[in-house]
Amino acid sequence: MEEQKVQKKYLESPVFYMGCKYKLLKQMLPLFPETCRNFIDLFGGSAVVCMNYKGKEKTIYNDFNTNIVNLVKMFKENTVEELDKYFTTKIKEFNILSLGKDFRNSMELQKGYYDFREHYNKSNPKDYRDLYLLSCYSMNHLIRFNKNNDFNASCGSTQKYIKEKIENGHNCLQDVDILCGNAFDYDFDSITDEDFIYLDVPYLNTEAVYNEKRAYGGWTIECDYKVFEILEQLNRRGVKWALSNVFANRGKTNDHLIKWCQDNNWTVYHLSRNYNPFSKGNSNNDEVLICNY
């Protein structure tokens, strides 16, 4: 019961995104600075962090994945009433509501989903309202694409969109600047010691969709070292930052990350979470929040 009360303190993002930090907010946000002038969420993902933590003057969301960024923009630009009307029309048009408890064993019941997926992939320009509706019914709510940028997640969920999450996203994103760009190209010189930057980088030793090579080039150990260099430079200028990562996951240890933290005497908080998106046993991970303050 107490867990439910704590969870309701924070708002969920309407965007389904692997690695979303919603379940960790109750541990993370109390560790963030109480206030900051500008808050930069450099690897914004589902936008759940910048929905729940704000800069006094400006909050900046950035992500490299154009599909995810366009989804976030879509919720900012459309009200729950507008989206509900659109989704209802599409569900009826493609008969997606035919899905039931036994739909996994029936291609006939899945037909509406796959017809709708084909419609989305062939459309030009893309309507990101369609992409979101697809993610509501995809396996594990995956938002996944092939090398041709075609959405290719299988049918596998019966959960409809949740109006409350859409409304939260719309309201909380109104005062957020949304950027789409490579994190390494960000203008770090513009950040001052009154600002705060948070980095939820792809985890090198995890099996996430966003970490696959076909997903925007993947993430390598060289990328980790680039982040380390940027954070060391920001630290020398007195800029506060926090970095999410894992020290260990499924028997794999990020030795270079642990050594970097030890060499620089960063503050490391070990967070309580068994992140296991596909329900394949215990991931035995050691998720951490690394801070320079």
C-alpha cells in the first residue's frame, strides 16, 4: 500500500520506452539538486524524467531517436480529447478491438494489428499518432524498427492507451524545449554552474532495443569514454551532473565504468531495481546513479 502511495507522487509518461526511469524516480529525484536554472535531459527517452523534474527557467529534452522525439512532440501538441478521437477512429477502421485474451493463437484476431502496421509503414509522411497506437498493442509495447525504418514489432498486447498518461504528458511537456540531435553535438559550452544535466545513456552490457547496432548505430565502449570526457570537463567548470548506468548486469561487469568512478571519486548511489523487460529470470543488475556532487 505504501508503495502505491509513493508511485503516485510521480507522473508516468505516455511513451512506451525500454529503460524508462519511472520506477526509479522515487530514488533518483531526491538525489537531484533541489533547484537549478536550466535542466538538460540529454538522453531524454520517454521524457518521464523531465516531466517530473524541472529547471526554474528552462527544461530541455533531447534524444537522438527521431521516432521517439516525434512521439514526445505529438503528445505535447495534441490534447487527450484530440488523440482519443483519432485513436477511436483508427481502432474501428482496422478492427483492432477484435483482440481478446486468446488473440496470440489466432492470426484472424491479429489481422487488424498487422493491417494497421502495414498502413503505417507505407504512409508518407508518417503519422506518429499511428505509431503510438501500434505500440499500445505490440509485444511488450516495443517500439522497434528494421534497417529500412519500418516498424516491425509483433502483435502481443491487449492494453489500450491510458488517457491519464496522455493528459499528463500533454500538460507536463508544454514548458519543455524538445530537441532531436546527437548528444555529443550538444553545445556543452552553454551550460553554466547554475544548470544541471542528467544523462541516461544506453547501457553497454544490456540487451535493449535501443542498444542494437541497427538502432542508430548502437552504443560502444568508445561512446562511454566520450561521455566520461564530457562529464570531466563539465565538472572542472563546476557544472552539476548525474549519470545513470549499471555496474553489473546478467553476470557482466562494467569494469571501465567502476574504475572511472573510483579514479575520480564520484558519488555513486546503488539503486534498488531488478530491471528485466522480457521476464526472463533475474537480471542481477547493479543499477547506479553517479553524481559529481
